[in-house]
Amino acid sequence: MTAYAHDHPGSGYSNVIVDRAAVSITVVWHGQVPASLRTRLATTDVSIRYTPAVYKLSALEHATQQLLTSREKFTALGVEVGFGPNGDGSGLNLTYDVLAGHPAPSEEALENLVRRVTGIPVTNISRMTGGSSLVLCKGGTPPTATGCPKEAHRR
């Protein structure tokens, strides 16, 4: 699957989720899944499921690079951040830690900064406390292997 995405850089590939127990693969794809890919995957011995993504992986990776080059904007807010694509292709994950001697900014301020820099929303946010982070979806539920349910994004 990743080889296909590599060979087709403009593709809608977002992620692949493997469920070994169910012997299934979920292909997370932005836009129409190409017939050639569906045909290739139909020959496997596993169950294949397709689920839509809001963003393709390349767009989320580009957004991550934009954030990496904008770290000073987060430092100015008094936080150190980590970010990356959400596994379900819905947006970005953001983890932050408040720098010593700084007040904690609101999560809304952090989300707004991410959107201003990238144009892509934060769908999961977590604060590092004591060396660990806790990610919660909207409603306070923990994410599954595929991220937060569409109706429960962002807490």
C-alpha cells in the first residue's frame, strides 16, 4: 500500500490500518480510490475496507512541515509542541507542554495558531503532564486505533 502511494505521489492515500485479529485492512483514502488499487487489493487474503479521509497524507505531512518551520510562534505562546497527521486523515494531532515560567495558553489559541499556519484543523490535542500525555476526543472518550469518531472530534 505504501509502495502504491510512493509510486503515485498525487494519490489520495492517507493511511492503512491493519487489524490482525480480524484479518482485515482499512484503507483511509481522500477522494475516489483508483480502480487499479481496488483490483490489486481484491486479490489479497484479507478483508479490505475503504474509509474516506478529509485530507490526504501528503497534505497533512506538508502541514506538519509548515508547523516545524513555525515553532517560534508556539514558543512565543509559552509552549513546546509536537504534531503530526491524525490516523483517520481528518486533521492534525497536537501535543504540547507549557514552558517553565509561562502561563498555559488556551487550547483554542493553540488550535487557532495551527489553523492560521496550515489551514488544517487540530482534531486531537493533548497536554504533556509529568512526562506523559493524554489524548481525548470530544466528549472525553479516548481515541481508537483509527482516531476519534467523526462525530466526536476534538474535546
